[in-house]
Amino acid sequence: MILAIDTSAGSAVAVVDRDGGVLAECAVADTRRHAEVIGTLIDEALRVAGVEPSRLSAVVAGVGPGPFTGLRVGIVAARAFAFGAGVPCLAVGSHDAVAFERLSAEAGRDVAEAGGRLDSPLVVVTDARRREVAWSAWAGLDDDGLPVLLDGPALVRPADLDDATGASSGSPRTDPDSTVVSAAALGMLAERLFEHGRAFAAPEPLYLREPDVTPSASPT
């Protein structure tokens, strides 16, 4: 059983189980109040699922791409909760979760159908602020039902998206105005990675740009 947390856009928390599916998911679309809401969302998701922290096998954090401050809140919360519960904290790319959810939906079932390939790549697009979007392109699903990355993630201005991705304007793509990455999809993707013994993402946030605030140089 997994507690999944993503704050790469809005804030989302879910409790999922490989056999039981999504037990609870709570989300707030506000893209700037992550620190104020994340604790409440964790408590609410566990309450709705009827799950005590001692029953969790892992906590999964969405590691972006996303803006610096919001992304950091979710990752720190996931690490702190995992430490308190005595379980590992694992990382999954937020775009991976979006691709997994979209490809699952297109397969018309809760778990993405294995071995599928798209005629045109799925382009996952999320708001990166500063008049830019983060994008990644996905070929479909491998034989284990996991999304296959073609390119990205990277930053681009919306007007240059087609040139950057090499995809036509008719290629399927996600809505860049979507304000929540599904923590349920994040958690179910983690369960699928566990099931097939696949590697998780690097346990570091994927910012794609430098933070707005940097430490000042030490006096000499």
C-alpha cells in the first residue's frame, strides 16, 4: 500500500493498493498554497482510505518537472512522512504519471494495456510559469504496461511546442492549463514499477531551470 504525493502543479495526495486500486485521493488545484494544504490532504487521504501509517509499504513523491517552491514542498513532505512511518520514500516523474493516466484512459481500462504504440506521440504538457511549458513525448506503453519516453522533459514557449517536440499539432497532448497531477496515477504507476522490478526515478526534484533565489556569494 502506497501513499503518493505530488505538488508539481496543484497539490494531490492518494492512497493506493496494487490489488485494491485507488483507496482515496484528495487534491487542491491552487498552484501556490502547497505548504498550507499538504498536511491536511495527507490526513484526509489516510482517513478516507481508513489506513494507518503503519500499513504503508512506501511513500512516493512526484519529482516534477515543476516550479521550485511547490515541487520542494511535496518532496519534503513525502520524505518526512516516510521517515516517521519507517518506510522508504521513492520517486516517480510527474510527467510519467500523467502519461500513464492518459494512456490508461485511452485503453479504456484502469490499468494501461501493455504493448500499445501510438501512431503519433503523446505530448505531456504542464505549465512551467514565466510563459513557458514543460513537455515530454511518449511513444505508448511497453510490454509491462509502462509509458515509453521518447524525448524530454524540457522547457519551451507554447508557440514553439510543435517544433520542439517534432510532433504535429494533431498529435494527442495533455492540457497545459490542468492544475493537478493525479497522485492516484502516480501511486498506481509506482505499484506497476514495483510489480515488474523496474527502476524508480532519481530521488531529486526536476526543476528544468534554476531557482529564483540563490545564495549570495560569501564575502572574501
